[in-house]
Amino acid sequence: MELAQYKGKVDLIVTSPPYADARRNHYDSIHPDRFKEWFLTFHQPFYDALKPEGSLVINIKDKVVDGVRHRYVWHTIEALCQKGWFAIDDYIWRKPNPMPGFWPTRLRDGWEYCFHLSKSKRPYINQDAIRVPVGDWVTSRLAKLGENDLSRHNSANKSGFGRDLSRWVGKQTVLPPNVILPAETNVFSAALVGKNKGHPAVFPVDLPAFFIKMLSPAGVLVIDPFGGSGTTGIAALSLSRHCVLIDNNQVYCKVAKERLIKEAVAKPEEIIVSDELSNKKVFVPDEPEKQIAFFEKPPKYRVKAK
């Protein structure tokens, strides 16, 4: 696999793998019953590529099968943890423009998971990079501090929680909360995109950018092993990181290269495209067992940008 040459050199993997049984006319997929087994074939290459303090971020959504939510996503994350990954945090990508439609027992899908996994319980993180304004509440709330605000004051209901509001005097920014409004913390609001991007499932640049800013320093290597049309690469280059995009669809690799030049202002000579299979068409088998074997050693196309 292409990642073998980057063993121990990668700071962050940000990716959105093909969702189970989704958009088979556009890219490879696999049945949700076999998704966990399939994704675990990537566990070792991902794990080996990352530095000890490196992180893996997986954007994914579960699937409704016969009217019921199939929990292949949860099963996959639990299986990765059993392999040695640490589940650092769960994020929600909130989509303000979900696909319209009607379903008799559920509502529109307006969000997706983003799981933060790591090789260490203390991965690299720069929380200052994603701080948000403290808010207007400080003007009025901190103007007149009472006696109970000048030291840690435990909750009146004896819950064990406490606070010292005097510590917030003069602060201009705070860490994002874990239930959020647009472009903040664990619930991240960004519109779904896809039109004119050459790929049917393009996430917004702001999504990988959020994690790249928080989970990697400038000048390091970020990889997206399901590179698609290159959105992670655009975010990485725009934030002064190096990137490698890997995909087994040559068309998407060409789209990614064009987008890197146009949207990330990358110079053509800075982009290396490995397309040794450029004249061959890749056929993905339909049977789940053969799909798993195929994806264990799939043909790869690679776009590397410095």
C-alpha cells in the first residue's frame, strides 16, 4: 500500500471513506455487514504511518437498512479501539442544507460523525488554533462580581461542579464548547457541497481545515487515503501543511490536481501524480468477500503536493 513509504512520518490522517452501499455508480462501496471487516484492512497501514502523537479523523455516516439504522459505523470504531486506537473525541458535522425528502419513520439526515482516534491518549493538539470569541455575556455578567464569584463556588445542588468566574475577567477567547453553533467545536456546521467539484460526495474545505488546524502544526505531513476530489489537500496546502492524497479512481485524482492548482494556488511543478495504471480500468467485484480481498491490495493513484 502507498502508505508504507511514509511509516512514522505522518502527523494527521483526515479522511472520509466510501460509505457502505452508497453511490456505487460513482465510487467503490461495500455492504454494511462487511464494512467493519473491510475497514480493518486499513488499520495497520494507518497506524504505522502515523507518528506516536499523530491522529486519525474519520468522517462517516451510518446507513438505514430496511427502515432501521445499521450501526456499522459504531462497530467499526469499536473494532479499531480493540486494535489499539484510542477514541479521543466524537464530533458532529452539522449540515444546514441536508437533502430534502420524505421518510415515514425518520427525518432528514442533517449531520455526520467525525471520529478522532489516536495512537496515544495525549496526541498533539493545538486548541488555541480553534479558539472562538468569548461572547457578549462577559460584558454584563462580569461587570459586577458577587462574593461567590471570586473563588471556586460549588453548585448549590451538590453536583460536584464548580466555577470561579473571576478567572474569566479580561479573556477575549475561549475553547469551543462540545455542543456548538456554526464553525465551532464538537458540532461543526458547514454546508454540503458537491456541485461542479467532480465528485458526488465532496465535504466542505472548512471541515478538514478545522481538524488540520487543531491536530497538526504547520509544515508537517497530512494524508487523506480516500482522497476523492482533493478537498483535504486544499485545506492542508492553504494551512501550510504538506499533503498526500490517495485514491483508486484516476479521474478523481486528475480532478484533485486541478483543484489544488485552482483553489490552493499550488504550482504544477509542486504536484506529483503517480498514475502507473492510467490506461487501465479498475473493476470492483460485487461479492462482499471478493470486495474485501480487492480493497486489501487495491490499485492506487496518488497525488502528492509540497
